[in-house]
Amino acid sequence: MTPLEYYNTRNRPVSRFRALLILQQLKNMKTATLVLTGLLITLTALAAMEMIFPGYDRLKEISPDIIIARCTNTPSPLPPNRTITSDANTFSIEIVAAIKGTNRSGSVLLNSGHWLHRGDNYLIFGDCENGVCQALADYRVIPLGRELLAGSITNAIASKPLDEQIQILFKRRLDNLNRQMKKEQEEKERLEETIKK
């Protein structure tokens, strides 16, 4: 039904000017709907691009700040068996060392989709401004473990090129993962043995 027919069914006289005005309003609504739809699609694509892992070489280039930090406070309560959240959470962290970018030290806030654990240390590829670091994609936060000693790790990477510093920290993470996987494999074998009986 056209706007002209609609107004005629309501027993209202419709001038030609009013009918054109109504048609123009409908056209503007369609245009606005198309613009909003296009904007939503663009924003979704940009968000998805942030979540696609570009590789650590590229991430190192595009991250304004690369820091080692210790988590000092987490949102509560901690969801059971959750390591990654679908939304960003805000954590309190203390910067242990700045590898690239910020010269700031001390406490800052971190917005991240990776769930941090209080007392653990992390290598963070992010953007720190005004006391807040942004590292939303999970791959931007790399756990380094709890036993990181600030002096020993900063001495181990001090005065080395950026690539070498990051390689030392990645090796540390890989060693931690291998130990964790070995323990979990042993547990898996014990459980499988028990189930077979």
C-alpha cells in the first residue's frame, strides 16, 4: 500500500505535496537503514580483524607498548574453569618491566579478554595510555608464570635487542607449557588406566 492509498483509506484528503513529502521520508528511512547496516557490518569486520592472530612478528610492530606485568587484582568472582572471557574484563596490574613503549611503572589497569590470575606474571602486547592498557585479543597476553623474579628476568633481557628479549620470554612460556603438559599427560594416563580396570 502506498502512502497515498494509506491516507485515502483513513478518509483524509492528501495533497500531492504531502504525498511527495511522505515518499521522501520513506526514502530517507531506507537510506538511514542502509547506512546503519553498512556501519554495523564494518564495525563487525574491524572487531573480527582484531581477533585474527597476525603473528608475533607483526604484533610486535603494531603494538605501541610491550610490557611484563604482574596481576594484582582480578574482577570477582572468578568463573569456574574459565581462561578466556567473551568480553573484556578490567584487571589491576603492576608493570614489572617495559620492553617497548611506555616508560611508566607501577600500577595500571588492563582491559583484556584473557582471564588473568592474581599473582601471575604476563607478557602483554598492548596500548597503554592514561593509566589503562588495552590488550583485548587473547593472543596479546602471554602467561609467564607465578615465580617470575623481577630482578632476574629484567637482568636476563636487559640491553638485548627487542627480538631477543621477546624470544627469551617466549622460551620461558614454552618451558612452562611443556612442564604443564607433561603433568597433565601423566594425570591423563593415570585416569585412563583407572577407567580400563
